[in-house]
Amino acid sequence: MGANTSNQERASIENRQSQIDNPREQAVWRAIESVTDPEIPVLSVIDMGIIAGVRIIDGHVMVDVTPTFVGCPAVDMIRENLKAALLGIGEHNVDVNLVFDPPWTTDRMTEQGRRKLKEIGFSPPTKGLVQLGLTPQIVPCPHCNSTRTNMESMFGPTLCRAIYYCRECQQSFEHFKSVV
């Protein structure tokens, strides 16, 4: 990519799936899409944007996974679930590699993934750069869309989530933190 390509454009290009003509590669992608995030099972690993690449070379399938956090406790389970899904379609020669470059950001999540988060009562992450700590982030309530919300705790059940409260509908909810 050219030097003038912005980070946002690069993330958009890197997340875009091309039209695949190879039936084997299509089957591999379908199998990968069936694997869900162990912490939020309504999201596939594709919705989460953690699949950094897939290659088939000399009959060998290689899947690159960029974890959401270096110490993500779900990585081993994701790796095993990907291998099992690919074994289920007859792929016996599979490697699932962890890669950290480029690092994962919430901008890699699909729009479908963001919609699914909201449907189950999570506030999806904000797209683009967020200035953490300088000004309070406005987080809309996933239940009533009000912006009259307050952070109750920056520490949710996992590193990637915080707890908010909506003063409009009086519901607590989890906000998936933006990582840029």
C-alpha cells in the first residue's frame, strides 16, 4: 500500500473479503466463519476481525489469528476450535498461527459483529480514534439509544469490556472498549 494510505483505509482494506473463486478456499472460509468467540459466542471470529489471513500452500492450510489482547485467555480455545472446524471439512494439514503485526483493533470488527453486540445488549466499540482519559466518552445505551449514560466501572468481566449505566432506561450494560 502506498505511503499516503491512512490507517483507517488500511484497516478497511485489510478487513474486506475478496470474491474467492477457489471452492476449497471458500469451504475453508465457511468453516472459519462457523467458529465463535468463546467469550461472546454470538460473534464469529470473522465478526471479531481476528482472522489476519488464510493461505493454502501445497495442500497445507495456514490461518493467522491476531488476538484482541496479548494475554487473551480465549486464544488456545480459538486455535483448537479453528483446527476442529477445518478437520470437520477434511483439512488434516492445518496450522493456526498467532500474529501480532498488524495489531488487532476494534476497527477490524465487522458491522455485522457490531450489530450482533447491540442486539444482545452490549454497547459496541466506537470506530476510529478515541482519546482515552482526556474527555469522557459518550457511550449510547444499547437498549434505548440514549447518550445519558455513565461509566460505573472501567473493569468489566474481561479486559475488553466496561460497565455502564443508562440514566434514561435505568439499565446497566457492558460496553466493548475501543482499542485503536
